Amino acid sequence: MRHYIIALLAFGLSASGCNKKQEVLSPSEGASGTGKVVLKVTYRRPHGLAKPAIVDRMTAYVYEADNTEIVHKDLERVGNMGRTTITLSAGNDRKVSVVAYEDTLVKWIGWDDDVDVVAGQTTTAEIEMGYTVPELEVPDTSSTGSYTVRWGRVPGALRYILEEGGSEVYTGVDTTYGVEGKEQGSYVYRVKAEVGYSGARYGYSPWSDEVEVVVSLREEGGIEIEVPWPEAGVNIEGIEFVLVPGGEFQMGDIWGDGYFDEKPVHTVRVGDFYMSKYEITVGQFRRFCDATGRSMPDQPGWDQRDDYPVVNVRWYDAVSFCNWLSRQAGLEEVYDESTWEADFSKVGYRLPTEAEWEYAARAGGKEIKYPNGNLITHDEVNYGGTGGRDQWDSIAPVGSFPPTELGLYDMAGNVKEWCNDWYSWDYYSHSPVDNPTGPPSGEYRVLRGGGCYSTLESCRTVARDQDDPDFALYSDVGFRVVLPVR
């Protein structure tokens, strides 16, 4: 039986634990077909208040699963505790809410959506009412005038209201707000939540603490230097990019039917980044080879035109391409090609981290099994075999299949894609939450997405693969690139 409680205040709310236990009644205590519910309610002092809230009375309301009220009853109060016993007919999934009043004003409300009443037994439900202030996170400084404002979720929030300098700039359900094109100066933000239950509004949380972002645009000799960030639809050496707004998600096998290295499911937060719309093509890679005096990779066993994804590329070739692309755009080179270490503090092109790749493949961390949804066919993906739109025995030209919700192509199938991370089967058990970059060392590098010879299982958004970064004869391995937003 699922157990959870969300406690709500007209000025904020918080989630808390719910403890239920059942005791057998004596024959004289309960009639046939009825049981008892003992409610124990605690309200605690709201964080940041100089004195406890004043509450005159607390009333419990009991509803059927369809929200039809069965009964309501005042609680006996002792200090900050409330208690009552209610006799009800047997039934499952009863809803119990407790409302605290100051005069006639609803001050607090807490509830339990899952109370089972068992004939001849007593169920005890403990409800704690609380108070949550959203926590606001912004970068201290920005050198580009573009940044992301984030805040923590408030249980029961119907929407969030974000202010900049005292003026409302955002209202909605998201917990991130992207800011672009700010001029040099200081910008102050605060956020609050409108809270409620089942769509009904009960009030607002307090405002968060105010936080400040200082925009200090890069200067050289007193002249502002504009960093050439790519935007959706803008070509950098013929490569188009899609903006992937960052956020928090549950990374790994959330369905429980995958492999051991896809577990445990864990919380991950990634920042905003741009990702190439398509896998890097033969034509794009040829520009790099011509500019650096390299030889093109070996051709696979079929005719491969410029609009096909480049294959037979080593991981080292892919990151050298990233450094070259950074030089072309006037950005910083992320990789030290003497050690092959990535410096994530630098602003330049690189391979996606495994976390960024999965977040993008899942359309911003959504619970989808494949990049195009929970079911895919050969009409959406080029994987093992042919059929429908998939008429290719091997790889297909980029963009031959429909894009994902974010506008990315071939995130499943066609070619496996190198990621920046070293592979470790147990990395998920100790991965950091914020922008994980993989183990510090290893033998193999991560591959994601599955290829034209892969099974559907290998095309899942959470499926992990790995191989030797120095091997160059993979006819179904390619890559795409990212650029973090700073």
C-alpha cells in the first residue's frame, strides 16, 4: 500500500512522513463492517517566523476516493498536537484532510490520500503540517549576459512566481527560468509558490531570500568582446545546434527492466547546453581533416556521402574535432591533447557527458523509454533490420527519421555516439548530483544511443555501452558535440 502525506499551509507547505499502524479492536469496540481511524496531528513552528502560528482549532474531514465528504470532526488539541478518533465503514483509499483555523481563516492544511479502513480494526495516521520556502539558485556572476535561474520544488505548488527587481518576470510550473541578453549590471531575483491541493488554491509560500546576479561582460582593452554562442538554426562550420534547457531528472533504469549498470536510479542536475542537431557528418569531418592535415577515417563497406554520419572514428579523433571547432568559433579548447583530459571550466565544444546525453535523449529528463516515445518502430529509428521508413541495411543519411521533442535527430539508432565519460559499471552508485562527468579514469569510454545493427533494447534512452577509445574500425560509431551555456 502506498503511503505519503503532503502538508500545506496557506503561506507554504512541506512533505513529511506518514506512519500508520493497525490494531485489532475488542468485540465491544467496533460493529461489524466498521473500523476506526485515529488521527494524530502535529504542526511545527514555521522556519523563519519569530513566533509560532496562532491556531484556534483543527478540524478533520474524511472523503471517499471520489472526493465525496463522509464526515468531519474537530480535533482535541493539546499544545501543538491534535487528536481524534473517527468510526467509519470499511473501505480503501479514504482521504483525510486536517484544516487548522485562526478565527475563520484557513491557516494550515495537511492531508493523507491513502487511508484504508478495515472492519474491526483501528488505523492510526500521523500527519505533520509544515512550511517550505523555495530555495533560489543563480550564478554569482555572468560574463555573457545569459544564465539560468533555478529554484527548489515546493510540495503542492500550483505555480511559481519569479520577480526580477520587484517586477514579475515569470509565472508557471517550471522550476527554471532562462535569462538572455542582459546588459552589464546587477539583477536581483526572488520567487514564491502558489500552493494548493487538487487544483484548489490555499495561499502562497513566503518569498525566497533575494539573490543577486552580477553581469560583467568580457572586456579586452576596454572594448566588449562578444562571445559567438551558437543558437538554434545557426551554422558553425555547417553544424546546427539545438538549445537543451538544463534541469533535474532521475537518471537510470526507472522502469526496472534494464541491466545492472543502469542502476541505481539517481538524481542528476545538468546545466543548459547546446547540442548538435545531427550526428557529425562525413562532410563536416572532412573540413576538419583538410584544415588539420589529417586523413579521413576508413570508409565503411558501402558508399558514404557527405550527409551520412562519419563512422570509424576513434574517441580521440572526436575530441580533436571538438578542439578544432572551438578554435574556429574563437572559443576555448576544452581538451589537453597531451593528456586527453577535459577542463570543464573552459567554454568550448566537447563531447556530451553521459548525463547530458541521457537528459537530452529523454527530452529534458522525461520518463520516456526511447527518444521518440515509449514505443518505436522502423518508421522512427534506424536499428537492426529494415521496414517502414527504414530502408537502409546499414547507416542512413542524418535526418532521415523524425526528430525528438527537442528537435534532435537520430538519438536512437543509426550510429552509436561517443560520450566524454570513462565507463564504470558501478558509477551510478556514487555519481554526484550536479553535472556528473564520469569516473576520473578507466579503460573504455561510454557509447550511447545504439546503432543501425542494434536491437531495440540497445536503443533505449537509458542503455549504456562502452568500447576502446583508440579503436577506429567501428562502422556504426560516430558522435555529436555540445557547448555548455555559461
